[in-house]
Amino acid sequence: MSPVRDEAPDERRVSARVALAAAAVVVAVVVLMGVVVTSGDDADRQSRPAGAPPSQPGVGSSEDPLVARHAVTEQGVRFSFRVPTVGWERFSSISTDKSAGGRISVNKSIVGPQGAEAIIFWTSFPDGDYADPCAGLLSPPVGPSAADLAAAVSTAPGTKLVTGPSNVTLGGRSAKHVALAVREKVGCDPGFFYTWRDVNGGALWPTTGVGDTIRVWIVDVDGTRLFIEAETTKQAVGGLAQEVQQIVESIRFE
């Protein structure tokens, strides 16, 4: 049997260098994996809103968990719109001898425990399902088109025309838009151009006051003139008017 030979000093040094090189490769791979994982987390944090949980759709996306789509029907026309689930309250009118009760508006209060600073309601002309037009403001004769109705709105007494009537698109359909400022209290409550029996509670909108802003969208859907109205008070600050615009712009017809 041949005697065991000790490695020469040069051979031991080569073996040590090889071992150190292998260890360095392992460390580099581990560090690189950590960098890749961290970078992925950072990208995810940058792509989602602050406070949103990982792997969840961000606010404002089509799958936004903080916004819900609500469907309503007016004169047989079914449409829907997206409303934030926080802050906005849905309201229904109370049935009377003249009209049935049903979903009529969404309201939001940002000042005090009650009383809304913004309302969006929907009905139709001349006969709404749950609201009745103001005889003194929208009384006949009003022509048969959306343009005729928009012209009547734009010249309503007690108001100052801010803009319009203008041509816009609502839910992919041609529509008319009018914006007004209320100068005198001559409309009917609670919607100035329309009246219904309101619910007394929550973010209610009992009346339209002097200084309020009214925006109206009128769209003809297969012969039915839908009347979408939004109102805001002077206290509608902090982006509330923009929220109103976004809700109306989210309308889709089925």
C-alpha cells in the first residue's frame, strides 16, 4: 500500500481558492434572489394606492372594491352607474296617491351629521316613475326633443345660465347638458325641477337653495327622455363636485 501523501503547500492554496470562489457564488445568488424579490414588492407598492392591500385592484380601476355599480330603471330604461361605497347614500321616494315610491337619488353629506351637500337624481320627462315635474318650470308646451327640454331648462326662472345647452355624450349616447346657478327659490322641492316625497333621515336633500348649482343631462333613449340632475351647495368642497361628475360619466345603458 502506498503511503498517504500530504498535499503540497501550493496545492492546499489552490484548493482553498476554489472553495472560497464557490462560497462567493452561493452568496451572490442568494443576494440576487433577495434583490429580485424586493424589487417586485417595491413595484407592487408603487403601482397600487397607499393603503391598498397587495394583489388587490387599486381605487378607480374597473374592479375597485371601494366603488359599486348600481342599476336602476326609469320608464322601462335600465341603466347603471358607479358610486363610491363610502360617503354616498342611496335614497328612495315615499309613495303617494299620485306616484309610486322607488329609488330616486344618491346623496352625500360632508358637513354636519345630516343634510347633503350633493345629490344626483334621475327621472324622465314628462312623466317620471317616482318624481313629478315642476309645473311652473317644465310645464307644456315643451317640444318633443332632448334639445327642446334642454332649452326649457336653460331659461328656467330664478336661475342664471352658467353653461349650455351643449352637446355631450352620456353612456355612449348623444345628450344635452345645462348648468345653472340658483338665484331665487322658485322651484319645487326637493329637486327644483322635480318634486317627490323625500325620506327624512340620513344625508337628505330637503330643498334646493339660493346659491346652489344645478347640472342637468338629458338623453333620449328610444323615445324616453331621461332627466339626470345633479345639485351641489356652496359647501361642496374637497373634490365633491368632481365625484359627482365621475358618477354621471360612469352611466352605462343596458
